[in-house]
Amino acid sequence: MNEYSPALLIALAMTFLVAGTVKGVTGMGLPTVAMGLLGVVMPPAAAAALLVVPSLVTNLWQLLAGPATLRLLRRLWTMISGIGIGTVAGSAMLASLDPQWSSPALGIALMLYAGFALFAPTLSVPPNVEPWLSPLIGLATGLVTGATGVFVFPAVPYLQALGMERDELVQSLGLSFTASTLALAAGLILHGAFHVEQLGMSSLAIAPALVGMWLGQRIKARISPTAFRLCFLSFLLLLGLELATRPLR
């Protein structure tokens, strides 16, 4: 498939429309869905480069939409630092690993997150544990992000376990994903896996991602959040299974 072929442009637009819709409904999921869908048709390193710009734009929007940005930065700066260090280190694997193995790694990451979100009990992090656990969670999230392009595990379950109010949780997710996006871009550039032409293609994905977010916010008021979450996580589980079992076929 030609890099700038109409077929690729349509695939990109539909991918980021779907991913943006998921983010509009749930407040998260754009990079995860985009990586999973793009990973079906291209190497994960190329998919990660294409999601950088729309992910950064949508997550900055989410981060700056509420009043708690500075408070969250003070609270979560050690986790964010860990994300940065881990992502830059882990991206060496994403940039250099043969797609025959990086695609299954992406699939396993999707399955782990979806399975944990579907079946794990509700967790709670005691306040006295947070200071030393936050940097470890950040480092682990960064390594997973760098190696697979998936931002959500274990940062999302951890942030959900901190007992924040809904709006503050949504902002904290935006902060975590923004940090992951910036660190992933830095890691891909450092390891020679992010090129100028990919920046242009990535920028083209902003419009369908924003349209998808708007559409998702409209859908959110009309459907059961529980039912949507179940469908979303089941979809990620099946998508991850497809990617993880490719070398066996």
C-alpha cells in the first residue's frame, strides 16, 4: 500500500474517527484504539508515529478543560517523570523490534488492559502508599508505552484507584496521556523511527479525531456507560487476541 494512497487516508480517517468517538464517550482510549486498529495494517512503530499529533491535541484539550491542572501536576509529577523515563527507554524496543514480534506484544498489552478492566476487583490506593508507588507505576507505564505504543496500563487502573472525583480523574488521565505522547514522540525521534512525512500524516488525523470526540460526547448522553464500556473492552480483548496470535497463523 502506497504511503499516501487514498486507501491509507481513508483507513486513517476511519481509525481516528472511531478512536475519537471512544474517547468522547469514555474520556480515554484514542491511542489504545488507534494503535490496535493501525497495528492490523502496519508495524506498531509506524502506527505509534501516526498517533502522536492527534493524541497530543485531544489529550491536551482534556487536560486543560478543568481547573485542577496545577494541583494534579504537583500530586502526580513523580508518576509523570517515571512515564517519561520509561517511555524513552522502552521505545528502543518499539523502534527496533521486528513487526513479527512487536505486533503480538501490542496485542498482549491490549489483552492485559482489557482483561484487567473487565475482571479485576475495584482497587484502592492508601494515601501513605502513593508517594513511593506513583513513580513505580509511571516507570512501568512508560516501559509498556515505549515498547507497544499503548498508554493505559498500569496508569489507568492506578489513577482510578486514587479515589479522585470524576472530573479530576478525567483531567489526570489527560495529564498521563499527554506525558506519554510527548515521551513517545521523543523516544521515536531519538531512535530514528519518527520522520517528517509521518508528522504530516499524523496531523491529517486531527480532524477525524476531533469529529469523533464530538460524536462520542453526543452518544454519551444517549447510551448506558456500562454497556458501552463492556462493548469497548470486549472489542479491545478480541483485537488484542487477533494481534497476539498472528505469528501462530
